[in-house]
Amino acid sequence: MSYPSSMSRGKRPVVSGGTKAEVEKYFVGQFPLQAIWASAAPIAKNFEQWHRARTTEIAQVITSKVQSNNTPMCVAAKFLNTFLHQLMKYEKARPLVPFLHLPLDARVFSKLRRFKSSSLSGVQGFLTGSPYALEYEAHIQIQQALLALVAELNKRPRVGFRLCSRIELNWLWL
């Protein structure tokens, strides 16, 4: 799993040491994985509410580990979104694909800043800072703009493929 840490790139760390262990402990002991295995469809129907609840739980686990100027909810969202993306390897979790949030990080923000789209015009101001310093509501606004971007890209003439999820936007800048 890719964790929100910039230590390896010489930037200030997002979280302090020991965070990975705390997050893993949450996913093993508290995350409702059984609900996804039993039936992901009910989660998909209320995904945004469900996402907020899980993000809040993770934020409570990591609050003391989040470095200054970063927001526990957005750091937690990165952990959750990355974990959910990994779950898509399993058939039982795939009903969630259209609802998944794109994991936001500096690389994604850099690509989105350069992307010319009316769908992103309302969130460009958020893309100049750290994705981990945002309030959760800004994170949600960006995710909504990304849904609009997916729809916009799918409507373009002569498009050779159709995106079905925000996470597939990563293919545009691989």
C-alpha cells in the first residue's frame, strides 16, 4: 500500500513514524471488510456516507501521528482510498469501482493543475497546495469535480475508451 509520506523525496513528512502500523491495525481490526465481501452493493448505494464514516475512523486512529499543517481527515482519506483501490483486485469488491475516490497526492495535483477542463475550474485553487492540508469538504469537492471530468472525457468525440471511475484517471498520466 502506498502511504502518504514524502520523506523519501526530501520533503516534510505527512505523518510520523509508526503510522503504518496504526493504520494496518485499523484495517485488520476495525475496517468492515466482511460487509464488502458479503455484499458491496448496499455500501455502493450510500458510498459517500460510508466513505466519510471510514475516513473519520481512520482520522481518529492517526490524529496524533499527522504532522502539522496536514489535516487528519485528508490524510485518512488517502489511506482509505489507496486501500479500497487495492481491494478492486477482488471480484466481490468491484461493485464499488464507480464510486471510488481517486487517491490524491502531490503527483495527482500536479497533473490536474495542467489538465485543461471546465470540470476542474472550480477546484483549481485547491490544487496549488498540499492534498493533505485540505479540509475534507475540499477533498469531496475535488472528487465531485473528478466525476464531472470523467463524464466530460467520455463525451469527447472519437474517444478510444470509456472511463468508468475516478481511479481510472490515473491512466491519463502514467
